[in-house]
Amino acid sequence: MDPVRNPFAPGAGQRPPELAGRDRELAAFDVVLERVARGRPERSLVLTGLRGVGKTVLLGELRSMAVKRGWGAGKIEARPDAELRRPLSAALHRAIRDLAVRHRDPERVESVLAVLKAFALRANPDGAKLRERWQPGIDVPAAQGRADSGDIEIDLVELFTDVAELAQDVGTGVALLIDEMQDVQPDDISALCAACHELSQSGAPLVVVGAGLPHLPALLSASKSYSERLFRYVLIGQLDREDADRAVLAPVAREGAEISPHALDALFDASSGYPYFVQAYAKAAWDAAPADPITREDVAMAAPEAETELAVGFFGSRYERATPAEREYLRAMADLTEGRDEAVGTTDVAVYLGKKPSSLSPARDNLIKKGLVYSAERGRIAFTVPHFGRFLLGREE
């Protein structure tokens, strides 16, 4: 098949595999937008799941939905070594610009931008020299006495309130989308929960949509006991067989080509329904197929190419971030699960390695911070990346 026409190449599909089977989530968010814009109470949204299930792509689609409805929308990706104030300022600046297009009072918009600038400037450390101070690129003087206390919880409530009221002026709302939400620092997570709680009490039209790894709900609950009432948690998992097939059939049909039922069987067996893997194996099968239709044999021939690409770009890039001690821990997990996507007891890992559990805590904690494993439940640990154990067992040391 012509590789130039490959509908599974990144950016080629009108609707990538990561969005196949997500109609329920898209419809639910549409209801959220409508309810919030009408001043009715609605919880913010948190998407959780393993890597490779399409959370980031879905988050981007939700942002597009909000923008099409005239909402202000800003998206950030949290990082474990960065405070939230600076990226949050940039995201809300984008949202305010979206709203400004519809707002009839430029002075009102500028007053909110002034509050945002005051909030943003607090990202600079006290005593920083002028040439070292970060400037947020907002062309109005900073407000005084609003969202500039330095206490992130107080400042965030005041900023969210002002931005939400600006959206209310034009009959819409604001959506703040946060990817890798599990990496938001504890103080910032607490402040986000407090701000969402405050706004939910007043019915202000601002929603937070977070996406993160499976342990994100536990982090939010540990931060604020009432967080379970603030967010609606949606688990994003593997595609079922029907949706996985649709994710392949639709792009193939758009190119006027066909794929055999047996080839679909082989693709599902190889990918286990994980969207990222569906795309990787389907892309390789398209390139390997000499003619239409794509067959089971084409999938089999293409599998090593797909697996090599995954080993380098999906698995390998993450494995390289681990230290030797952390790799030993990962390999023990893989051995104990025999490569299956299952959780394993932390005590079992210690016994397997012949070490005390306390001596392994630093390696385990660092792997959690690096996003390679997560605490599935108390005393148990699992890979954040599907098929990672299988990758480790097949890797030559």
C-alpha cells in the first residue's frame, strides 16, 4: 500500500484511534458545557487511565468543543518540578483572549487581565533582580490587592472568580484543561481543589478538566477530603473489540481500501485494544501490505517493525529515564507478573530481590515520580505503561 496515503501516520486521520470509542465522554462533556453556561451546578471532570489510551488527545478534543461553543479555554501540561502559577497564567491568558473577542467592554477585559498579571508576577521569587524576573506578556498594569497575596489558594480563588465572571458576561464559561495532573505539586493541587470548591458554591461558569494516571483520584482525595464531590472521575481504558475495529476500518475506508476480518483479529490480538498500539500496528501493516486488502499475513510481517518502533519511542524512552536501581525494581515487577499488565505487592518485590522493603522505597518512589509505575492500591504497584512488563522480559540486558 502507498505509504504516503497511510491514514495511521501521525496527524493523518480525521478521527485518530485515540478518539474511537469515546463518544460517551464527548457527549457527557457537551452536557457539562451546556449546564454550566446556564448557571446550573456541575462537577469538574478528571480523566484517568494508563499511558497510551488517548487521554491527551481526548483532552484536546474537549478543549476544541469548548472553543466552538464560545468558551474561553486554556490547556497546560503539568510538570513535577514546576509550580503551577506560571503555566496557569499562560493558559488563562489564552482563555481570556478567547472571551475578549465576544466581549463588548474592553475596559472590563483589561481589568481581568490586570488581575491575571498580578497573579502571574507572583511566580517570580522574592528579591529576584529585574533582569531575571519573568514577564507574562500582558500589556496592562498589574492590579493591586487582587490575586497577588502570594498564597496560591487565596490567589487562585480570586483569579478564577474574576475570569469566570468575565465569561458570564458573554453567556459562556471557562474550561481549564490540565494534562499529567498527577504531577501538579501538592500545594497547587490543594489550591485547585479549594478554588473549584469555592466556585461550585457560587455556580461560577468555570470547570477544570484534568487528565492523569490511575492514582490521580487518590492524590486529589489526600489533598482535600471533599475532592470526591468536586470531580466526576472517568476511567479511560482499552477499546472494546467493536471500537478497536472501527478505529481501523474507518481510516482504511476513507482511503478507498479494505482490510480482511482475519487481519482485524490479528491487530486486536497484538494491540489488546490500546489506542496507541492500534495505531502503531495498523500503520506498520498498511506500509507492509503489497496490495489491497490488508491481510493477516501483512499484519504478521509488519509486527516486528511496529514492535521495534514501540520499543524505541514508547517503551525505551521511558526505560532510559530509570537508574540502575530503578531498572532492577522494574525488572522484578516484570518477572513477578510474567509480563502481564497486573499489579504486584511491594513486599513480593522485596522478597524477590532479597532486600528489605524499606531499602527499596527510594527506587519505588522515584519510579512513581517519573510516571513509570503507580500505586494501584495500598501495598501494591503496577506499570503505568501497558505491555511494559512484556517489553522488559523481551529486552536483552
